Amino acid sequence: MPQAIEAKKGSFGAYVDLENGTIEREIFSDEAIYQAELERIFARAWNFMCHESQIPKTGDFFQTYIGEESVIVTRDKNGELQVLLNSCRHRGNAVCRAESGNTRSFLCTYHGWTYDLEGKLIGVPGYKEYYKGCLDKAKWGLVKAAKVKSYKGFVFATMDADAPELEEFLGDVGCLALDLFTGQGSLVAVEGVQKNVIGTNWKFAVDNLFDYYHGEISHASAMMSGVVGSSGGGPLTNEEREAILAPMTHRVVLGEYGHAIGGPRLTPDFWKSQAEGTLMKQGVARGVRNEEWRTNPDVLAQIGEVGRDVRGHPSIFPNMWLANNGQIAMRMPKGHDKTEIWWFTFVPEEFTEEQRRARVTGANHAFGPAGLLEQDDGENWDQSTRGTRGVIARRYPLNYQMNVGKGEVMRPAGGPSYIDAALNEHGQLWTWRAWAEWMDAESWSDLMKNHSKAPEAGALL
């Protein structure tokens, strides 16, 4: 049984003051809280594993993580998806050292125990001579994920048998996030994953994905380089800056279990200019591209009118970010003050070689170890994490008061809850509200009963 976990303040909800819009610094750097997160969040949640295009054939495998624990995603001889803990049942050694590939079995290099693609123990050196044939191999296979499921090609797994089914966990907002990402066509993953380690708590990297407040300051050099910025290159013009700050130009969509989407929205002026062929700029950090795919009847049936206008960043709790440039980021926890960032790049199958090359080049320049934006962000997250450790600093909470108590929820019939506003911090507060609920819940049953449902129309957040 998992050990009991107690918050120093009586409940983890005490670290998150939703009414006043403040968060205790301690949650971003306390070792005991971090260890509790590995058990209460990562060991329970549905975690993104990989895309099916990365393991299309029998024997294909991809090594990834649930929390800090290595797991192997593979496709067995029946074509079924399997997720196996990468730890031999004999002495715990890794049975897979490669990041990806194709194999018939997994061999532990310590004593030679061998497992098939379903995780069954099929080979034990000295089985007759040393174990006298008494070892029950059926009981000593690799630990398997309790549930594995794919949604539109994205493979998820949970180690908790009591977790709800994947689509229930994702809910309308988690599904919308993936529907938006796949709406432009059938996707394939570009070979290779960009990985780099940043000295930050994983939650600061998640927090940042909703944050359009920092762009003009943190990414000034990237804007001056022309990689991002105004439509003509260089810093944002006054007109574009005013457009970002204007009321009702941002949309935050709020789902269950902490899933949310936040950032600029496509306004009526945009759709008017698209119809006229003038593509009036919206003042978003990277200008505006053609969004006609959103009005395709099949796509629109999936994303609805609320999703049609969402152009911000979707977050699937706890650590999956679907960027709107065809990249997906995973914030892999590696300690209370260290996070490994994984960047996956996807391209539509129908892309020409030139389009594919342009997508990959743009992704490399934006995010990942060589990305201009990632370098700016990583330095901020490192310094922010350092700023939560001090005895004196911890006496003073962090401020999340932008538009708090003034965001009116709208919720169309059959659609998700959302708030339209100018720049705001509703996405961050919604995420840390959910974090506290995950941390306080003793079980999935407890979490399902006591988590915040998507707010009703008219509520103020």
C-alpha cells in the first residue's frame, strides 16, 4: 500500500488561495511535496507515452517515463499496445537501454532474464539447474500498465487500475486539445525527440504554457531576430501590442482534472478578414496563419464553435503541452529542482518535402535545446525555482491575481466552459486548483468525487 502523505499545512489546498489569487512558493521546491507528486499525480494519471506512428510494427518500441520511472511502449505480436515498467523483476536492472527500435524480446544484461513483447518472463538462465524448475515464471513478468489506450493516434497509459477510462479522464477539453492538434490532417511524428534538462521544478514549465504576459519582455531578442514577433519582423508594433491587451482577445477553456487551453483567440474581425482574403493581424506573438481548416465541416463537428476560435496552448494535466506549431512538449520531472523537457515534432502526412522541412526548421528555432524561445524560458524557470527556496522568500506567496474574480464563465449548450478576457492567469490558477485536489485525494474514487467540475455559465473566477 502507498505510504500516507500529509501536507504540512493540513491540506494541499491550503497552498493555493483561489479567492486572493496567490500560490505558496513552497510547492515549487519542497522535496517532500515533490515525492508526494510522484505518487499522487504521476503514478495515478493517464500519462502520454508516444504516437502510434512511432511504433507502427510488431516489435517496435519507444522508451519513455511515468514520473521518474522508465517504461517501454511496444506493440506485441498481436498488434496490441503494451506499456511495461523497464525494470527486471530479478534485481531491478533496466531491460531496455535503447530509446527506440524493434525487437523480439527484452533481455536483462545482468543475469539474462528475458521477457517477451507482452512482458511475460520467457527465459531464465539455469531455470532447471539452479531453480530446480520451481520458479513460477507466470508470476514474475514485467510490471504492466493497468490500462493503455490510444486517442487519435496518441498513446496514453496509467499504472492505476482504478483510474477512469481515457476519454473520461480527458473529458471535453482534453479531447478538444487533441482534436485541435489533429485537425489539420493525419499526423506522423518526425524521427527523434529533442531533449534537454533545465534546473526548474516541472510545474513552472507547465505554468508558462498559458503565459502570454512574458512574451514581449522575455522574448525581445527572438522578436528582434525576426524568428517571432510582428508580422513584418522585429518587435511588436503599438497596434499589435494593443490588440494583445484588448479585452476579449484571449480565451481560456476549463476542463476537469486540470486540463485547460489558454491564449489568444480568433476574433470575429479575424474571420471577416479571412473571408475577405486580407488576413488582418491579431497581434499574436507569431502573427496569424491561415486557419481555414477549422471551418471544415468534419473538423468543426469535432471542435465546435468554442474550439474553432481557440488559438492558445492546450495543456493535458499533468505535463503535456500541445503547441500550435506542430510540437508537443512533455515536462518530465527529474527532481524537485530539475526537469527534462522532451519535444516531439509532428507533420501532416500530406506535406510535401519542402513543407515538412519548413515545419521542422521552424520547430527547431522555436523550442528545444536550440530554440530561441526555450532558452529564454528556461533561464526564467531556473531563476524562479531558485526564488522559492529561501526561508524568507517562502514567507511571501506568488501573485496570480491577473483578472482574478473578474472572469465571467460562458458555457454553451453541449460545449466546454470558457472565459473570454484580455491577458489573464485563469489557466494557471485552474491548473494549481486541480493540483491541490490531486494531492489531497486518497484514491481515484476520492478524486472523482471531489475534483472541481467545469464551472457553470455566469460563475466568476
